[in-house]
Amino acid sequence: MQIAIVSDTICPWCYIGKRRFERAQANRPAELAVEWRPFQLNPDMPAEGVDRHRYMVAKFGSEERVAEIFGAIEEAGEAEGIRFAFDRIARTPNTVDSHRLIALAGAKGVQDQVVEALFHRYFERGEDIGDNAVLAAAGADGGLDEDKVSRFLAGEAGIAEVRQESEAASRMGISGVPCFVFEGRYAVSGAQPPDVFERVFELAAAAEGEKEPEAQPSTT
């Protein structure tokens, strides 16, 4: 079964959604082909990122509102074994390079491991995943060669593709992440509970079983 997960690396609900999806996935005996696809929540973010505190207050209106929102996220994360450390995050980064790294990891067969490393470093250690040294270290955490990742990120390969894919997702109607797309036809938006994913697994599997077999060449 093919599943595309559209996400952004600075989205805390994407980290929570990953954990909930994994719990549902553990109950599936069939093999799943999972691919992480890019989405930029802040496509106009400066390349160097911005001060996170000021950015969040400007986005949500007040320090009290920011504390309320992220307090609820911390609570949801704890239930999934995630220790969010928002107080350690100094900057909100531009995420193009982190998505380039994820695409590279996909080509090497270690995409999920690298996504996990990026989430962990950003949300639980407060590291700047807009910094290429941090990205290279996250790539190494996931099984890639750190020096090769550094050289890759020093170039421009994949930048246009990330932006184009993110824009295409927006045109398709995706306005928030995570978004889980099963077999290209069933979408689950948000960090839903595992039982929601399990129901969609069944729906997609049933639809897959209903596909007519391809016609075989005649032997007469």
C-alpha cells in the first residue's frame, strides 16, 4: 500500500502525527510503502530564518495565546512519548534545505529515519534545522554519509523541486499538515488518533482488492 505523508519539518503536529500513524502501522501485517513529501508552512520565510519568539507572538497575537497553544501541543506530545522543548528553539528556520535532505534520504532508502532525526533535533533538542551542519548531522543520524550530505546541501540541487512540490500540494487543496494520502485517493488531514488511520487502512485495502486484474494476453 502506497502512503504519502505531506508535512513540514517545523510542524509539531507532524511529529505527533508520525507517532500516531506508527502506532496504527504496527497493527498492519501488510507492507506499507511510506514516502514523505514536502510542504512549506512559511514559503516566504527568509533563508536565515527569524526569531521564533517574535514570530510566534506576531502570528498568534500575544504571549499568552502562544503559551496556551504550545502548552496543549506539549501535552499531546507527552502522550506520544515526545518531549517538546519549545523554549530551546531560538529561530524558526526556512525548511527548504531540510526537505532537500529528506528527498535525498528517500533516494537512499532511509527517509523515515532522517525525518525522525530532524524532528528530534528540532523539537526535543532545540537545534536549528536551517543550519547545514545540523542537517548533515541529522542525515548521519539517519544513516547517510555526513560529508556527502554537507556537499549536497552546499549546492542547489533539489531546491526548485521542493518549492514546486509544496506549491502543487497547495493547489491540490492542502492547506495544513500533516496530510496522509493513501493510494493516491484517500486523505487523512491532521494528527488523527490511530483508530482513524486503521479505518482508512481498511478502506484503502478494500478498494485495492476491488481493482480488476489486468487483462492477460490471449493464448489462442
